[in-house]
Amino acid sequence: MSHHARQVVHRGRRRGFTLIESALATVIIGTGVLAMIAAQQTFHQQNGWAQRSANAMRLAGEIRELTLNLP
């Protein structure tokens, strides 16, 4: 068997991923997951602020209505 034929057979048997490919995929996926977690925390925080702001507006409206009827 010639040297070229052995290289073709050897390359044909290669299956799966190398350690570098697996590590790179893990880093990319991990970065994406961390970005999603950070975004979710920001959305949750902004939602809390929006709820408190809406509650404050409602209370201010109620106080305004109550003070309109004062002599």
C-alpha cells in the first residue's frame, strides 16, 4: 500500500470532534448562556422598576383626586 493510500484510509476513519473543537464549542455556548442570563436579570430588574413606577403613578392620581374635593 502506498503512502498516499494509507493517508486516505487514515483520514476516512476519523470520526467525532477534536478536543480543540469541543473546547471552542463549549466556550462559545457558555458565552451565549452567560449573555442570556445577564439579559434576563436586566429584564427582571427593569420590570420591577416599571411596576413600582406604575404603582407610584396610580397613587399620585388617587391623591390628586382626593385633594381636588378639599375646601
